[in-house]
Amino acid sequence: MTLDRRTALTGISASALAILLPNSVLAQSGGTLDQIKQRGSIRIGVTQAPPWFSKDPKSGEWNSGFGISMGKAMASSLGVKLETVEVTWGTAIAALQSNKIDIMYMLDATPERAQAVDFPQSPLLYYSLAVLARDDLPAAQWSDLDKVGVRIAVPQASSMDKFVSEFASKATIQRFPGNAEAIAAFQSGRADAVSLFHPPLLVARKALGTGKIVVPKPAKFQASSAALRKDDKPFRDFVDNTFATHYKSGQTQKWYEEFLVSYGLDPKASPAVMKEML
Amino acid sequence: MYNWDFAPIFANSDVLGMGLLNTLKLTGTALTFGVPLGLSLALLRLSRWRLLSMPAGLLVEFFRTTPPLVQLFWFFFALPILVQVEMTPFVAAAITFSIQSAAFFAEVFRAGIVSIERGQSEAALALGMSGQQAMRRVILPQAVKRMIPAFMERSIELMKTTTLVATVSYADLLFQANELAQKTFRPLEVFTVTALIYFTVIYAASLIVHRLERRLAVSGETTVH
Amino acid sequence: MWAYPEALLAGAAGTLRIFVICLVVGLALGLLVGLGRYSKLRLAYIPASIFVEFFRNTPVLVQILWFYFAMPMLMPFEISPLMAASLGISLNSAAFSGEIFRAGIQSLESGQWEGARALGMSQAQAMRRVILPQAIKRMLPALTNRAIEIFKMSTLASAVAYVELLQQGKLIASIHYNPIEAYTCIALLFFIFLYPLVQSTYFLERKLRQSD
């Protein structure tokens, strides 16, 4: 029996080498716009993260959220259908690279991401980084949270992950696959605070009923964007134009408010996602 | 031609190294608690009093029949709210896998104990030992020797099952691999290396197990199943 | 929780679908692998052994993630969550059931072969008409155990967002913030479904042992 185990080991290394032989380049005929037209649909990445994307348990459809509204608008202006593909914040870029999706909304432009994907110049919307914390936890400043023993939940590889890892490095940071698990960690007492951008926290706070939302100072206010495959100017220009148009016309703000209302939140009580309106 | 680039992996080998350590830590802890717990459950099941044997039986069956990932989610997200206790990811994972492996060990123990010939226990009683003494001095030692191969196989299964914690943010090897893949944007290299690490560790462990099995078989002490 | 029967039904359908796929592929491939391991030809024996050693000693979740995230970088075609999860679970099951098949065939006394040969059958005929059916009877308990394991492994597909029971539980829990109810319900559903099956395998084992 020992002999075949040794041969097994050599055999496995041989097969591994065979896989390394020339292969791949993901066959892409034409840019993203051409592919979309050929396929007849635009594929957007989605993840359970209201108010951006939300799945309806009854029908199994991703049919509500700001990202869905934007996706529908893009699809109809291209004359194609909208297709949703579930990803996580951390795997969205891999999904773009392996051609599982055409665009991922709500990914912020960072230098590291820009090495792997492209971002349009026009912003998608603006928001602030915030925390939903236990009522008795001091969180008015980021320095309050930067203490040993404070436990903060974030979604893995998101902007929150990056920011909190840098500016609250003494705290215990727990990374989860998505928004929902990070909020669940806070709910179950495993974390003292969960850090997301302001809008998803509004949604969470309403459902949980406890905890306080704080935008710790210095406030990290920034633009969000969408990730696209690299070196695809026609598609990038299209996305750029679309974002700029809807932002200037106030449609972006309207879609956001529509979702808040459908969720039972008062748009007047929530900060706007347009810089000019704040 | 895909551009293989293993450099980011080697640059971050400490990330994967920490993950491997955490995997081993979790496996070790679950085994340490799972084995004695499994023995207690087995003994409870063999007890004559239904009040003891039925709940134990139900617990064992429940944890053997439900998928481990469901158990993990429950212990991770539901239990802390239920008992109002704060738990680190490690504690929640350790509890889940201790109970889960205990359920499987309980069956192995029970089968082992039952497999010792009646004659042994009768002889022990004839020698004047009490039921408990017979169990402790005669039956259990023999049962344990027979069950060692099954134990080791269960332990290797456990090491594979611990990968589930990557989905609930305990920083085991697979979780760290996910982290690395998402930061370096090189999922192919990262997951290939990770698979090879798991294979190496687990294969080595199973080789040791088989060597042990053969030694025990030679000495006539094992029931091959 | 009960407000979403459609969600749970969709989840159950997904679980069953991946279960059937992995069961069929896993057993079919496992039979091939088992025959390969039993064969005296090195050309069959060595690849089969490599397959078994590799897929028994790597965790299934790692394989699923590799197929979903790593493989698309190498190959130009799309891998859906169902495909990736099915590949991971089926290959793992094929490795385990391959060994079950091999042990089953080996365990039969040589008397059976000689008897079949005496009746004038070729090796292939003897294998097909006498050895395999008997071996199957002996392997049934281990194979049904494998089937139950496959059913439980279906939950791993939730790691790549495939819609099965656990994934639906996660969705409901995240919308209503009721993880206790959601996960307890999912656990109970699995238990209610699998427990009778597990009990009937015990029953099957006992009956088979008697009939020998």
C-alpha cells in the first residue's frame, strides 16, 4: 500500500504541472457594450445590502434598492434586459475580472482597486462613513473607537474594512462576508459597533430598534462609484454619462428617497446623497 | 496565456501561516472537548434509565443529522442572542465543533463498547468488580484500543469540517485565503496554494493514521470497519 | 418565518436539485473510479488512486471556492454557483464512493468468480451478472451513508450564493433580523427530512446483515 501512495504523490505533482501549461485569456469578443448587445442583457453585481440592493424572499427577485433602479435605467437606455448576479463586496472585482458581471455599483474608487478595475469619473452619489453602536459606547470620534477591547464588525474588503483597519487599528476588527452578517454580529452582541455607510445603517437601525447611529469625527464623507473592467473606454464613457446625467437631474436622489419611503423611513430625516443638498 | 504570479502569495505567507495555526488550534480544541463529551454521551445512551438515555440519544442524533454549516450559523448568530452571552468567533466555533464531533465520537464509543464480548463483562463481574469498575478497568480500555482508527478518521474529518468557519469570520486558513484573494486580486494562485496546503497537512495526517492502523492490526487489537 | 413559504420552498427545491445532481454524478463517477482502483492495469489504477487521494484529503469548501473563483481565471467559460458547488461535492463523493465500490467488489469470495467461470462466462460477464449485483447489496449501507452526507453538504453551496435552504434562511434572517427563528427553523427542516432517512438506513443495515 505504501508504494501506491508514493506514486500518488508524484502523480499529483505531474497533473498540477499539466494544468500550468498554456491556457486561458478569457475570450472577449469586443468591448463590454458589444457583449451586452450580443447577449441582450446587462449583468450587474448585487449583494444583500439595502438601500442599495435587496432581494424579495417571496419571489426570489432582486427588485428593490437604489442599485436596481439605476440598473433598470441603464438596461432600458441600452435596450436590453437587466440581469442580477449575486456577489459579495470582496468578490465583486474577481467577478468583473472573470466576466461574471459587467458592472458593480457602490464600489468606491481606491488606488488598490484601480490597479485591477476602472472607475468612471462622475460620482455615483455621496455618503458618510458611520457606525451603528451600542447606546452606551462612546463613538463621537474615530479616536473613541480606536481602543483595545472595542469590537467593530465590517464587511470583508469593503471601504469600511480599509478605513477602520487604518484608523481604528487598536480595536478588534471582525470581517464578515457581507453587510447582513456584519449587522447580525452587532445584533448578537458579538460586536460593539458595525461600520457601514450611513444609508444601510438607517435601514438596520429601523429594523433592530436599538443602538445609535453616529458619524464619528472627523467625518469621512466621500463619493461612491462603480467598478468596470479595465481598458474599455466606450463602456466607461457610457457609464460616466449615465451617472452624470442622473445625478445632475436629481434622479439619483429621487431613487434613493423612493427606497427609503418604501422601507418606512422619512427622507427628510435622512441625509441626502447629493453633496449639493447637504 | 494566464500570467501566473505567486509573488503576492509568498509576500503574504504569514497571513496564510496564521490561518493554518488557527485551523489547527480550532481542531485541537474541538477534539479536546469533543472526546470526553462524546464518551459521556455514549455512556448516557447505554444507561438503563430512559431519563438519561433519551435526551442523550436525541442530542447525538440531532447533531449527526443536521448539516454542520447550519449548526455553525445557529451557534454563531442565534445562541448569543438567546443566552445573552458575548462570544468571540473562536468560542462559538469551538462550541459548535466540540458538540458536533462529540456526537460522532459518541457513536464510535458506543459501537466499541458494545463490541466487546459479553464474556469480558461477565468475567469482570465474576471477579467481584462492580458494574462501574468493570466498565472502567476492563471494557473501556479494550474498547478504546479498538476504536483508535475510527477516532483518527473522525479527527481528520473534523479538520476538513473546520473550513466552514471561513463563512463566519473566524480567521482560519480558508478565511485568510479569502482575505488574501480579495486584497491581491489573485484568486487562482491563492486558492491553488491553499488547496495544496490543506492537502499536504491532511494527507500527512492520514498517512500517520494508516501506519497506526497497521501496527494495531498486527497486534490483533483492532476491528477493521 | 412562516410568512415566506415560497422562499423556503425555493430553498428546498434548490437543495434537492443539487442533491440529485451530486448523487448521480458522484456515484457514477465513483463506480468508474472504484473499477479503476480494482483494476490491475497501471493505466487505470494510477490516475484513479491519485484522484481518490487528492479529493478525499482536501476540504470540499476549498474545492467549491476554487472552482468558482480560481478556475474561471484559467478557462474562458462561465461557472455558475450550481456548477461550482456540484463539481466540488460530486468529486469528493466520487472519491469516497470509489473506495466503497472497490471494497465491495474485493470482499466477495473468489468462489463466486470460479462458479461464474465454470458456467462459461467471460470476466466481463461474470463481473456484470454475478459480482456487481452481490457487491451492491453489501455496499448499500455505506452508500446510503454517503448519500446522506451529500445531502448535508448541499448547504456548502450557500458559500457561493446558490439558492438552497440555508441560503434562504440567511436571507430571511438578514431582512427580519430574526436569526434565532430563522436558523432554528432551517435546522429543524433538515432534521425532520433526514431523520427518517437515517433511521431507515439503520433498518436496512440490520435487514441486510440478517439476509446474509
